[in-house]
Amino acid sequence: MQVSSNPFEWLGEALGTLVRFVVDSLAWVFQILSGASTAFVNGFSRALGVDSNVFTVVAVIIGLLLIYAGVRSLINRRFFGAVIWLLLGLWLLSALIN
């Protein structure tokens, strides 16, 4: 590193080093988050016995939401709607899970 007599060059170098540190830190954080989410989806799909692609995971979430809607209908004493929601959710999940 050269020592410069120009204060603006020193300021530019200091700001550049700070920006580089922030970018490298954010890249490191996002890399860790990406690895954690990939590991979670792989473990989740392996436990259920389904593929680990995005569409399958979204379909599992939709199936769970349908079951949730069925349980809420049961709590509100809407038995006909509850049966429909529960059957749709269970049908979707049983079609996905091997």
C-alpha cells in the first residue's frame, strides 16, 4: 500500500475498503441463508418422501392450508365446508406423499 499525500485519495481508498467489506459480509450472510434454506427443503422433502423442487413444496403448503381451512370450518361449526376442505387437503397431500 502506498502512502499518498492527497487526502482525497486516502478518503476514496477508505470508502472503497468499507464498501468492499460490506459487500463481502452481505454475500457471506446470503450464502449461509441459501445453504440453510436448501438444507431445510431437502430435509423436509426427504421426511415426506416427495421431490425437493419448488412446485412440490408449494403444493404441500397448499395442502396444509386446505387442512387448516377445514379445521377452522369445524371450529366455526360449518361441517359441510369442513368436510370438503379436509378432503381436498388430504387428497392433495396423499397424491404427493409416496
